[in-house]
Amino acid sequence: MEAKNFKQRWGDRKDGRRVRSLTAMAMVSPYIMVTRNTSSNLFRDSVEITEMERYIREKRKQGLNNFGIMHVIIAAYVRALSQRPAVNRFIAGQKIYARDEYIEMSLVVKKEMSAESPDTCIKPILDAHDTATDVYNKINALIEQNKATQELNNNFDNVAKLFSFIPGVLLKFAVWLLKLLDYFDLLPRALTMASPFHASFFITSMGSLGIPPIYHHLYDFGNIPVFLAFGSKYRKNELNADGTVTEKKYIDITAVTDERICDGFYYASAFKLMRTFLKNPFVLDEPVEGEIRDMD
């Protein structure tokens, strides 16, 4: 899927538009910091969820039965990207590209919540204009589609199964060849669409496992620039100005980011926006206003 109004020019990729109006430092940094893991910054935040829980209850009353914290976090992140589009960039072939309005998300799902249940990756295609309900509908449709099958057999599983038949030495060469083809944008778009390693961001829930969020590494294969994780709810006593104590609920959110796609100030402003939406998620039902397009 290409971004709306995306007209490919020389130097663009099938999955993104080359960002050409960058500073010299930004253009050179991918050649100095070559891999994502050596270019990663770690971020952690805590969000009070009183309003979020009220919002979730309202959504479930409207018939969105499985609506939960993950949907709110994803919707808040998508809304932040509509205002801070540079966080939706990616690096490929040591160059920086923009995805513009479309947002690819990777998420691991299980058929059942058990250790024996197989897992797979789904990739909903989101839009910078999506409301929280849009996000829920797109994600839920793919989850239900995968759970309805006898085996998890989406495009990612079919490709992974094909590669599993290749002997180890040849498989190592095959992966090297894939990286080389990806470097020069020679991979078929159908393959990068199926790949969970080619996306705007990856998200995982530690809350469903009852543990705090981890700092998940980025992948040097593919082009994912941000990995989000969130943990289980917990309570914290807070001292009020009048000397009384109030118990409040929180969740922790972590992010591992590729520092090369934009500067720290820009990242900070994006995560502050996301935090604002998480603290008042009812705004996620309103249409996006004043969407900002990434630079040329």
C-alpha cells in the first residue's frame, strides 16, 4: 500500500518517499551509525489511566467488546504521528524515507492464551486519520481472521514456512541476499507487506502476561524504527496538596527508537503528544485536525 498522493520519483522506494530536505548531519548519520541496534535510544513513561478506563468502558458499551488498553495506545500513537510525521520515517540503504499518511503496524497474536498455542504476526494498515474505533476495527478484523483458521497461516506464516525448508547454510545466504535486495529496493512489495520487520512500529503487551514492559530491541533486518511495549496495571498512592492520600492506577510504556530518523527534540514532542492523548483518550474519537505532512 502506498501513501495517498504518493508519486514515485527517482530515488524513492516502493514503500516510502525519499526525504531530500534533510540537514547534512541527518543525511550522514546512517553511514556512521550503520545498524538500528547501535542507534537505539530507550524511553520509559508512566501514564495515569483513570480516564482511559472510563473511555474503555464507554467503548465496550458501544459494542466494541474486546476494546482495551492496547487499542488506546495504538490510536494515541497514530494520532501523534499525524502531528509528528517524521517519527513515521524509516532508514533503508543508508537513506531516510517517509511513509506519509499510511502506517504499517506489526503485532504478535496467539490463537489462545496458552504457552502451547502458536503465534503469528499480523500487520494492520492504519491511516493517520484513523479514530480509535477505526484502529479497533482494523486490528480486530485481522485477529479474528487469523483465529478463525485451523492453523495460523497468514502471508507471514507462509513465507516463514517456505524458508524453514531451506538448509541452514543456504538459509544464511538467502537471508543475506534478502538484505542485499532490500538495501537496493529490489524486494517485491508483496514480500515487504508480508514481513513483520517492515513496518512503522512494532507493539507488544506485557500486561497480558502480568509483568512490566520490556525494552525490546529493534531489528537490523527490515526497517522498523520504533518498538513499543506496555505493562500490566498497577496502583500507586499519591499525596494530595491537602495532605490526603489518593490511590491511582498507572501503566508503564517503553519505547526503543532509531535515533537517526529524527532528532531528540522531535521525538520528545511526539511522545508528549501521545501522552496527552492517553490521558484524555476521548479526543481520539474526533477527526484529525491540522494534519502535518513530512518535509520533502
